[in-house]
Amino acid sequence: MLDRAVVDALFPSDLPEPSHWEEQYPPRGLGDDAKVTRLGPSPTGFLHIGGLYVGMIDRDVASHSGGSYIVRVEDTDQAREVEGAVEQFTRAFAYFGIEPDEADAVGSYGPYHQSQREQIYLTYVRELLRQDKAYLCFATKEELADITARQQATKLPTGYYGRWAIWRDKTAEDVAEALEAGRPYVVRFRSPGKAGERTKFVDAIRGQLEHEANRNDVVILKASDQSPRLPTYHFAHAVDDHLMRVNLVIRGEEWISSVPTHLQLFDALGFERVEYAHIAPLMKQQGGSRRKLSKRKDPEASVEFFIEAGFPAEAVRYYMRGLVNARLAELPLAEALQAPISLAECGVAGPLVDLVKLDDICADHVATLSGEEIISRVSEWARTYDPELVAVLTTERDAALAALRVERGPEVANPRKDLRKWSDFRTAYGFFFPSLFPLVSDRADERLGGLSPDLIAAFASDFADGYADLEDGQEWFGQIRELATKHGFAPNPKEYKKNPDAYPGSIREAAQLIRVALTGSKASPDLHAVARTLGADEVLRRVRALAA
């Protein structure tokens, strides 16, 4: 055991004692059932949808219990930090309405970046060294690699433990000699675990679990020749969760194997243990099997995928809540967003992320929104991702509202559902705006069905010359029907199919010419409603472009 004076000399002379931090971060004084939860995203990459998923659960459990939800940026691995990742976390939480109660400058238990909590960690590392619950390890990279190679060769568990922990039982003289030589060192936790021991704990989702006890002397403070002196995840997790008074840690199931280590650290530090809830990972169907959503393979694994596409935030939250608790998927959206999530009802099999299902949910939700609300939401999204569209929606607001009334509204039994996300607006409604619509003038355009260019020109010219902006849909379509007969089209597809050589096409192909001229697409809302919304002048401008 090192002398206290030797230990203290390794740290700044003004380093506070643990009592200082205990006073600065007192118990919260919340109700007995209140849950303080936290999400710890690492800025070594952009936010995975699974992080948003867990954050949503954290937010809900804390809110419904009268507790608090914290976002703590775990940035101790600064060598791998990705520029802009922290800002993306904030943007993602704001977009989906899952803002924390405490983060950065908001909250009295900060700082909320681990890189800014160096003094706190050093205090508790020093305390473990003083109590001989930790020790200095001067093992070189080469020595550690050799240990691992020999363990693998003899098929032993890899790690720094038992006889392989070559600095665990070194004398004070050995340590003093290494320090005198200026050798860099890390601080390792002196694990109390023994071979064959088991650890039992209760998981809030999975019930009682049992796992092999930790006997590895994990590193708790990184190399002494680094600045700042930052801890490893395991140690920072224990210190921060204690001082921030977190009492429920919700995280992915891949952390279950770390629980024995974390419980040992809580006990060694004299902290009350936290409760754990390990969530099953989000999955993707691939062929006949399922696998975890992967940032490297699946664009939808990134939160940015949903923001850039403009998925309605509340529809995504509704869908994800249904993945957490199946009963919530059976409730109407507004009710499901208010109903509490139950950890006891979380499954242990990873839920399947189905983008087709999410699209349907989004379409159903958008169909319930007013035109004003849709324009507002699309404009907000487009300020970042489609500035040209913002200008159009601002200057042509009445046209946008008129477009959104086509086959939509409370009087329509089956409203249009071709708007699922805000990025769909340009495709679904862009043709209503002259400034966004490229005129169809090439009569060889494949959308026109391969009809003779002369026939297309003659048909369009006759339609424009005799066009009447009629209010009745049947009468309006009669103009197309009459011209179709005049230009030799079959009266219906059935007749055309019987004798295809006798006609250039049927009434369907004739109508398609006008549809493509007006909308640029072979599929569109009711053609009469489109024409009435565009107005006679715009209809004629577009049709004459095809006739020119």
C-alpha cells in the first residue's frame, strides 16, 4: 500500500476532498418514486436512432415519476471526437421534442460534459488510492500485448487479473522507483472479484440476472502523460451517476456484462447502487433474418436521416413508443404520446424498425393536419433543407393552401396521403407552383406514352383552343372525351385492348396527355380539381407548351 503522502503528491495540492463534492451536489429531495435518468451520448459519432429511442424512454420515465432527465456528454475519448457531433445531439433532441431537463448550462448538477469534470474524478481516484482500492500500473503496451497473446495461446480469458496483473502487488519501493524514473502510468481498480464468483442483480426490465463477477483490474484513470487526466467510461459513470443523483440507468443490453464492474466500483466508492434497465436493441429485417440496425450499413440508423427527410417528429415518437410498449401502438397518436411508458412491459427481443409502417403512420398523421399547419411545418423544415421552397410558400401562400385542399379536408372521406414527410412536399405538391414546375414541351418525353408527336401536338392544341374552365367535373372531363374521339382514341381501355392496331390508345392515354402537361406525372390527384386549382391561365400555359 502506498503511503498517503506519496499518493497525495501525485495530484494537485488544492484538489478538493470528496466531502466538497458531496456538498456541492446534494441529494435532490425528490419524492420516493421519482426517477432521475440520464442519457450519455458520446461525440465519437453522430446520434444513432437507438440513442433517441433510449432518450425518449428516459424522458418519459423521469417526467411521469416527478424526476429529472439529464443529457451528459461522455467525451472522455477526445482522440476520437467528431466535430459537430455535440451540436447534432442538441438539434436532434430539439427536433423530436425530447429535450432534457438538465444539460450544459441548464441544471445545477453540471458540468454536463465529462471532459469538464476532471477535478471531480481526480478526487475520487485519489480516494481509492489512499484506501488501496486502486493502484498505479506502469505496464507498457508491449507487456500488455504479450499478456494477451499468452492468455490466448493457453485459451484463458483475456484481461489484467490475478497473476497477469503484474503491478497489482508491486512494493512501494518498486512504485517509487518507477515514479522517480518518470515512467507513465495508469490507475487501475483493485477488483475484489475472484474466479468462479457470480454476481446477482435485479434489472428493471429483465428481472433478476446473474453474471460472472468481474475480476479484471480495469483502468479507471488514463495515462499520466496525457492532459487533461480523464477517467475511463466505467469510473466516470459511477462517479457522475452518484453525484448527479441518478437512480435509474436505462441503456442498451450490450452493457449487461459491465454491470458487475460497475457495482464493484459503486461499492468501493461507498456510493449507493443505481438501478439498471437494459433495453433490447432496435433491429432490421434482412432476408429471412434479423440484425441490429447499423450506422455503417443502414441510413435509417442515423437520427439525421429522419431529420433531413422531414419525418413528422410526433409521428416518429408515436411509432417508437409502440416499439417500447406494444399497447401504445393500439392507441390514437395524441393519447399514446401522453400515456406513460412502462419498463415492466418492455420486451427482451429487439423490436423491428419497419420504415414502411412508419411511412403509413406519418401519412395518416399528416392527413389530420390543417393546410396552415402543414405549410408551417414544411417551411420550418425547408429553411434548412430546401430554401427555395420556403420562398415559394411565403410568396404563394394562397396557392399552397389551395393545393392542400385538393382531395383533403374534413368533408373528404378518404383524404390524400401522399405527404408522409416534409421532403415529400415538393414532389407531391410542387407542380401546383409555376415557379417550381418545369413545362413539359418535349413530345418525345416517355411520360407521354410514346404517342406520335404530331398527335400529341394536335390534341394539346385543340384542347387549349376550346378549353372551358367548367365547375362540374363530369362536364369538364367531357372536353377530353370529345377530343379523344375526334383524334381516334378508343372510348375505353377494354375496347382498345380488343383491337390495339385500330387506335393510338384509349381515353386513358388521351387523359394522360393532359395529366402530364398539368402535373408532370402519370399519377396525380383528381385532374379536374388540379385544373381548377391552377386556374385557366396556368392550364393553358402548360398545355400550349406541349402543343408548341
